[in-house]
Amino acid sequence: FFEAGFGFEEQGSYLLHPLEAAYLHKIGKTVFAKGALLDFVSLQKKRDRAFPFAFAVYLRIRTTGRLVRPYMKKTNFFRVYAPGVGREDSRPSQLVCLLPGRAPSPKSLEAQIKVAHLARLELIIACGTEKEIKFYKVSVFNF
């Protein structure tokens, strides 16, 4: 899975992010023991209330053929690579910021723009619910 763009290397072993594990199960590449998937999802919801929304966004972007890399500690940002590009081939081209359940406020939008600007990536805002995801691309911002 590591060669396919999944997981992180930590102290000589490979670890999957919970979003990646759920995605691999959804597409049939991994198998959970009976009932373990429900326990896994409920545990992730307890650890991170935004997990269902983050998984819906992750799944939607992956189905477009893009490589999505969540950060290991938090799920409020995804690094997204251009279609057909592996994580070893190039650097990410977009930063997707997750704002579940609400449209971005001017103050939060300003903070997300700073993060994307520092990373030198295009900013995409994902907001809404798991069933209705809205994406906003901030392409030009004049001061």
C-alpha cells in the first residue's frame, strides 16, 4: 500500500491513517473482522467529530483519481496531488481545508489563506455535510 500512496513510515514500520484504512475497506482492498468496522468508525467519531465528513471528502477526492494525503495528527487539512502524480514524483498542488457544517467565515478564511500561502499551495475549502459537500476554490485574493 505504501507504493500506492497510502500510509506513513514511522520508526521502520508503515502505518495507515484511519481515513486510509476506512477507504481501503470501502473499495474492498482490506477486510475488518465482523463488527470491527463499526467499532473502528465509532472510535474515530469519538476521537474526531469531523471524521465522517473528512471521510466523505477523502472518498470524493480519491474517486476523481487524485492522490490525497491526510496529515497524521489532524484531519482538518488534506494535501492533494495532481491526477496521475505519485507522492514521490512531485509535491502536492492543492491544500483542502475541511470546515464541516458551515460556510467559511471571513476570519477562518483568512487563517486558511495564510496556511495555504505559507505552503505555496492552491486553497480549496470543503464545507457542508457528508451528504452534500461543497467545494470552494480560492484562486485570486486581492488585498
